[in-house]
Amino acid sequence: MKKKVFVIGGGPAGIMAAGKAAELGNDVILLEKNDRLGKKILISGKGRCNVTSNTDIEGLIKNTPGNGNFLYSSFYTFSNHDLIAMLNGLGLETKVERGERVFPVSDNSKDVVDALWKFLKLKGVSVRLNSPVDSIITKDGKVTGIITRDGKKLECDCVILATGGVSYPGTGSTGDGFKIAKELGHKIIDLKPSLVPLLAKEKWVKDLQGLSLKNVEISLKNSKGKKIYSDFGEMLFTHFGVSGPLILSASRHILEYEYKDVVLSIDLKPALNEEKLYDRLTRDFEKYSRKQFKNALDDLLPSKMIPVVIDLSLISPEKFVNQITKEEKRSLVKLLKNLEINICGARPITEAIVTAGGVSTLEINPSTMESKLINGLFFAGEIIDVDAYTGGFNLTIAFSTGYLAGANC
Ligand SMILES: Cc1cc2nc3c(=O)[nH]c(=O)nc-3n(C[C@H](O)[C@H](O)[C@H](O)COP(=O)(O)OP(=O)(O)OC[C@H]3O[C@@H](n4cnc5c(N)ncnc54)[C@H](O)[C@@H]3O)c2cc1C
């Protein structure tokens, strides 16, 4: 039977849900409060859109620390490989980069949004921009309609709520869906920032703001010194602490620690073990034997980092290099291999890549995305209490849950 379906939110989850529901012969209207669709997609992957991952389904689940098990049906019904095939079919060529990350060949996220517009047109979805929705009307535990922000009551059989989280509110994700779901009796699990820049206690970190370090290894240790996580890549110092791809990925591993009482250790020279780094220092110090310590590190470190390392080494900057002792050199090696920063918090949720928390998965049927409380109400995307690491996994969640909701409404 042909149903009238409203999809609220024109991000990846809502677009996919609307297209699928229309493909099945329903009369589908997609309501987006912005004047364009997919604003967050446009800024995703630094404007390149890491649209999914090339991994297998177990890989998708493993990379979804926030309720990954809830997503088995979504991923098996519409997988990352189905998504790639769909986008390719819409004329969007994709490529796989390091870490199985999938991007459009054009490196332009706008091409992803254009392909999704094409999808909506092909399936016959009616799109209404500048159309914020305020609430959902129900009767006897069943959806009967919606109320738009300008007060209009519109009747329907089903609603798919895909309004995203509360991160980067400038893209339209301002948390409206949480209010709407709560009004209907749904439990909202506490919203927390995930994939977020971290705050540092040390003052010297601020002195390094703007400095980006490539090819470093970081590890995170808890207050008992137990290693929680380690990875290799690129990070950035900022006026508040640390950021960059490596830090954002690492941050999800300390959400459970509330981003506090964790030590970040940076190995500035991961390619060299302590012995090799000692030999390297010895060679540099021979080359600069008549120079002062402060003028002998140019080959080893970025210039902004030199005063900080000198300060932390406790070796006098004026000391001539040929007077530096073996012990001092050994402790310098230790410092370069283990530059420690105390993490004391995270930037606000509005600056997080993803919102952790959301509509409780216990109240959503994982096989259909339908609410267990209200008939005809479906959820899709970041509004649900699921979240994943970086690598294309969060967009995959949005598309897969959107597909499942659209297929079952
Ligand atoms: C800077 C940044 C970079 C990212 N990069 C990547 C990446 O490369 N790869 C990846 O996998 N993930 C990435 N993410 C995460 C990913 O973009 C999100 O997880 C994903 O967009 C969530 O999709 P969604 O459809 O659930 O929500 P959203 O994309 O947030 O879409 C929700 C839509 O609902 C609309 N809306 C909200 N309230 C209402 C209302 N009341 N009425 C009507 N419409 C409403 C909003 O305007 C918005 O268009 C990134 C996120 C950010 C912030």
C-alpha cells in the first residue's frame, strides 16, 4: 500500500531513507531546514568526503565502539560495498586510500551531494528546503502527522527522523530531533563529544600552536600508566591543546575516561629506536660540536619545537655541544621518544566531529529502525546512540540506517 512518508533532515541518512522509501512506491517528502541538502557532507573529510570504508562488515562493527552490535542488520542489508556500487552507478567514481578510506576520485565532497540529489530525483522524492519541522503528531501510539515550524499540521502515515546530532551546529545539526523524540517518550542517552580536539595542561603546548607534526607515533596512557591506544600519523598543536587526524581518532578511545587523567605520549622519531636515535644525536653533535646546544638541533626538530625541547631537557641552551654528557644525551633521547602531555578535557561537543549518545538503541528495532514505542516512527543516522571512529564509518552508519528505515516504513 502506498504510504505518505515525511523524512525530516536532508543529511546522508535522510536522503538515503527518502530515496529508498520512494523506490518502494511511497509518496515521500524530504523536509530540510537549510537552504541546501547535505551541508555536513560538504565539510566532511576536509572537503573531500571520506564517504565510506573498503573494509568488511566485521571491520565496520569493530570500528563502531558506540553500540556497533546494533548495526548488524543495517550493514548486512545495505553495506559499504552496496553504497560504493550505488554511488558509482550514479556516476560518482570512487577511490580507496590509505587505511581503506574511500573518497570520490574528484576529491570534492560536492560531487557526493550532487550524486545524492540525482538519486532523489531518480526515485521521485519531493524535496522541500527551508522547511524546519518542530514536532510529530501521534494518536493511540501511532504517527499521524507533523507540525512544521510555521505551525502547519501535515498528515502522514510514517515519519523518518534523521536530524543528526549536535556537532557543528552551523550545518543544521542543532539537536531538534532529540527534543522531538523526547516529547514522544524516547530516552536520550547523554550527548557527549566524540572525535574531538583535546585540552592540554602544559603551558608549553600553547607555545607550539600552529605546528603540525607528520609521521609521529602517539600513545595514550591512563593514570595507572596502562597503554590505552597508540597510532601513527599527523597531529597539530593549538592554542588549547592538540588536534589533527591522529588526535581526533585517538580521542574516541578516552571518551570513557571523560577525556581526563590521561597522558598523551608523543614519539617524535618513531622510525629510530633509542640506540639509533642516540647514534643520530651523536652524529649531529659531532657536526655541530663548536655550537651551543640551542643551535645544534636544527637538523632534528622543527624550529618552533627547539626551545620547548631544550627547556624540557633541562640542559642549558648555552652549553656547548661537545660538553653535553652521555647521560644528558640519553635523557634527551628519552624525551624525544616520549614527550608527555597531560590531557585534562576536550573541546565542546559543537566542535566534535560526531555526537556520541542519542536516541537509545534499546527503544529502536535494529531490523527495521522503527521505534518500539510509536508505530510509524523511524530513526536514521547520528540521532541514534551509535558512533564510530574516523575512516568513513560514521557516514556509512548514516547511509545504512537510512536505507533500512526507508525500506521498512
Ligand atoms: C567536520 C566534519 C567532518 C566529517 N568528516 C567525515 C568523513 O569524512 N567521513 C565520515 O564518515 N564522517 C564524517 N563526519 C561525520 C558525518 O558527517 C556525520 O556522522 C553524518 O553527516 C551524519 O549524518 P546524518 O544524516 O545523521 O546527520 P546530518 O548530516 O547532521 O544531517 C542532519 C540534517 O537534518 C537537518 N535538520 C536538523 N533539524 C531539522 C529540523 N527540525 N527540520 C528539518 N531538518 C532538520 C539538518 O539541517 C541536516 O541537514 C564528519 C563530521 C564533521 C562535523
